[in-house]
Amino acid sequence: MARSRHDEGSGKEARKYVPTAESVRRGQRLEQWLKEHEFEASEFSREANISKMSISLYLQGKLDVANMRQRTVEKLLGAMHVSDSWAWTFFDIPEARRKEWRTFRDAPMGHGEEAPQQVVTFLLDASLSGEGYALPEGTTLTLDPLSLTRGLLVCRLPGRYVLARPDAVPAQGEVLGQLVKVAPAAHE
């Protein structure tokens, strides 16, 4: 957790943030994500509706991503187009923080409703895109193969995968199931 301290100066208290190893690591992960998705911090700030100063402090580890308020988590993950569970893994959010560090988006991206009972895990052997999402090869998906009429569906096409709503499934695509959860690709 990034700590703050107050400095005495000319009668005003200046707030300084002291990074911790964990907050710096999470800031580096956010910076890595921004670079991989070709975002400038200021552009991402506008997209997420999070102040430039806050984004800068998160990137430096002076504010800890793991200590974001729930509303800020909603903005961050919405702009990143990633699921809560993916972000928990990517940012190494401690288990104890996950009750508050989540969104209220509908499943599978958030925790607005319970996940289906019967699920399978699936490792992408090619990239997946669609509905504003882009996932690289090697990403692990959790799918509900029995739910084919609601949510976002994963469809296999030659050499790639597509994420689509039930009314927009490509005619030539093989529907694998409803997306329940996304885990990040393993880093080497």
C-alpha cells in the first residue's frame, strides 16, 4: 500500500506519496499495458475519465492500483476492456481487496451476476477480438458451452477467434460458448 506523509512548509501541508514495492510493480504493469495497447497516459486518462495526475501517480506507484476506490476500478477496467478477474491477476490484487476491488458490470466482465454452473477452460491458440476487446494468443478463457443465447459468445473462425453478441455471431463461425472469465496470457 502506498503511504502518504505530510511535510511542513510555509503553513501548508503538502501531501507526498511514498511508493511501496507492490505499488510500483502495479504501476509498472499499468504502464506495460498502456504501451502494449499504444496508449499515451493522457489519452488513457481521457478514455477512462481518471485525472491525469491520478494516472501519473498510479504509474509511479505513488498511488497503489490495489487501493483504488470502486468507482475508479469501474473506470479503469471499463477503459481497459478487461474483466475483473483478469485485472486481479494482472495487477496482483490481494485476495482480501477483491471484495471491494471489482466492478458491477454484468458477468463475464464484472461481478453483476453469478457465473454459470457448468464451465470449461480454453487456451486461445490464436488472437481473439470483437466487441471492443482484443486478447492475445495464450490467454485462458473460461466458457459456458451451454449458454449460447446471451452475453458475449466466443466463436472460432479460421486462424482467429471472435467475441460477438448472440445476434452478431458470424455465419461461418463455430460458437464455443459464452465468455465467463478471462485470465491473462502467461508472461515469460
